[in-house]
Amino acid sequence: SGVGKSSLINKVFGVPKAKVSNRKPGEADIEEGIISEQNKRLILHDSRGFEPGEADTVQIVQRFIDGKNTQPHIKDRLHAIWLCFGILCAGGRLMETGVEDFLDLKTSGKLGPSVYSHQCCSGF
């Protein structure tokens, strides 16, 4: 959380709809698809960030992924996951527990599509 995930989605895919918040955790709704103007077949889903103490976010994301991966039509399934997380520049915890839990899901084979990571250097 707080690594610029929504801003990155907006910039890379040219979609102004991902909700950006500089002061509080994002209010993204993973169920709401964001269609790229650059490619109408590209549908993005922005999740809330993995905040400390909010274990339910990982479960929400996992349920969403499970639901998408069981869709009968390939066009309705997930094809890639872009995981954005912050790395502290000096000291502190390497990554949030929610990010670790999410990566554990990938390692255990519970996430079908590929996971791509984007690491941002957070302030001290």
C-alpha cells in the first residue's frame, strides 16, 4: 500500500479511473473492471493495498482470483497479475505481511496466472 499502484495503472494503461489517494489507503474495488481506452479487450482490476493488520484484503484478492480462474470463457479469466509493493530504502520491514502471504499463494501453486512484481523504494 502507498507504493503508487493506482497511479501506475493510470499511467501505463492510460486509464484515468483507478482511484488514487496520497493520504489514506486506496478505496479500489477489485470487482470493478477498468477498461483501457488503448485496448478495449484489456480489463484491469485494481485491489486495495495490503495494509498492516488487514489480513482480509489477501483473502478478498484470493477469492477474486479463484472466481476468475474458474470462468468458463477464457476471455473472462485473469491472464496476469501485477503485484506492486514497497521496499524500504533503509531499515524497517522488507515487505508487508499481506505481500508475503500473497507471494506464498503463488509459491504454493494457488495462483494460476503469472505474478509480476514492481518494487518501489519507499521513504525512510
